[in-house]
Amino acid sequence: EAGVAQSPRYKIIEKRQSVAFWCNPISGHATLYWYQQILGQGPKLLIQFQNNGVVDDSQLPKDRFSAERLKGVDSTLKIQPAKLEDSAVYLCASSLTTGFNSPLHFGNGTRLTVT
Amino acid sequence: AQTVTQSQPEMSVQEAETVTLSCTYDTSESDYYLFWYKQPPSRQMILVIRQEAYKQQNATENRFSVNFQKAAKSFSLKISDSQLGDAAMYFCAYRRTRSGAGSYQLTFGKGTKLSVIP
């Protein structure tokens, strides 16, 4: 099966600019996650979708970050305006269900550098 | 809030030898899931092994096994017969089981960088 696809692979922007990341989960996976991984740390969940509805966005900085999952398939994560501390790898993951026996499948991430 | 601590920022092992990576966690829950993920330079997080807290038997997956000590809140990963391809960052992760907002998020440690010496 095809894995989780993310683009772009790398992105460099200046602070106060906007940026968007795209994720295509594994076909049929109802649950989609966006994680932020700052250098030297483990990933942190930003938002979780179940189909096209938001399940958890408690750690999403809503003043500058937004995400959507139209039609319950692809998802985009946007940052506007970007800050220096947003420099990180943004990982998308998907799972068939949220059960223990339905592991998360991660994409290769987008490395964002804000200068 | 749950926390996951990996006290070894870096570890090294000789090829074909055995290495153990440490992980401790803090939770007030009685039932939960624990995971070890591997992250090679490609950045993709790959599930290595998982454990359900209510199961006393330690999980094993080929050369990978865990030592789960629930009372001590410890979840170490043992890699036997280490191979060059095992070199990567390893992350320990925790997940609650009961429903509710945030119940499916993984809480990760800061990771351990494993080097394999030929």
C-alpha cells in the first residue's frame, strides 16, 4: 500500500510570511494527525481529525495555525504569520481507526525553517 | 498530564551486540498503551513495538523486546544482534486508552540517538 504522502519536503520562509503543508493519508484511513517536532524533541500533536471533523486541537496555536481536511481525505496545515519558533518538522500521520491494533503511519514530514 | 522521560540522549552499540534503551513515564491512569518508535534520517516515524499496560507479558518483535515494569513505570527497549540499519533516533511514547478529547494523542519522550559501530 502507498504510504502517507507529504509535501513539500523542505520549506524556508521569512518570519511573518505564510506557509502551507499538504498531506495525503493512506487510502481508507479515517483518522489523520498533524504533529510538530522541534529539533531535539519528540513530536507533539497539533490536531487530530476523524474523517473531516476535528477531534482534538487543544495544542494548536489557533491565532496563527489552521488546518482543514476537506472531504475527509487530504489535509492542509497553514501557518500565518510564521514566527522563528515555528521552525520544526511537521509530520502527518494516519490510522485506520483509533484502536490499539491500528497503528499510526507517518509520512516523511516537512522541514520548515523560518529566518 | 502524562510525561515520558528518556534519560539517555545518545547510546552506541557494537554491531551484533545487545543494547537497552531506557524510558520512564508518569501517569495516574491504570490502563494505557506504550510504544517505541524509530526515526531514521528520512524522518519517517516507524513503529518498532507496542505494549498494552494490562498485559504483564513483555512484548517481543523479532530482535526487539521490551522490559515493562508497571509499578516502576519503566518501559525499556532491548535490541539484540544489533545491525547497522538499527542506527536511528528512538522515541518512547505513551497513549491513554479511555475516550475523550486528546485520548488518542501520543506523548513522546525526547528520544535517544542510537549509533551502531561496525
